[in-house]
Amino acid sequence: MPHHKSAVKRMRTTKRDKAKNVAVRSELKTLLKRMAEKPADKDVMRLTVSELDRAVKKGVIKKAVANRRKSRLALAANRVGGATASAKTKK
């Protein structure tokens, strides 16, 4: 246990902040899994990108991490979208 008043407060705030960060990370994981299931779904894509940006704004993840994940999501969506588009043109 801490001996100083400020250390006690830091423990409280750390516990509170950790709970918020875990909730944001959990939501991000859920959205990323939904994107993996349906990469062509534009609504899920927009929601996921928005949540990634909000997580950066809140300081839960770093900007480069969010940009990398958004890039990979876009690549996956384009890959699926490109495959369906090329299949339609070949028929």
C-alpha cells in the first residue's frame, strides 16, 4: 500500500483509467473481428475506422497503430471488392 496521499490517488485514477481503456480495446477487438468476417461491409468499415480514430484521440492506442490497422482493413476490403467486381465483369 502506498504511504503518500498522492500515491493513493494515483492508484484510484489508474484503476479507473485502466477500466476505460480495457472497454475501448474490447470494443475495437469486436469491430475488427466483425470486419474480418465481412470485409466488404461499408457500415462496419466506417464504424471501425471511427472507433480507431476515437481510441487515438483518447490515448488508448497510438496514431501509427490506428493508421496501420485502417490500412490493412482497406486492403482487405479492396481485395474482396476487387474480386467481386472482376467476377462480375468476366461474366
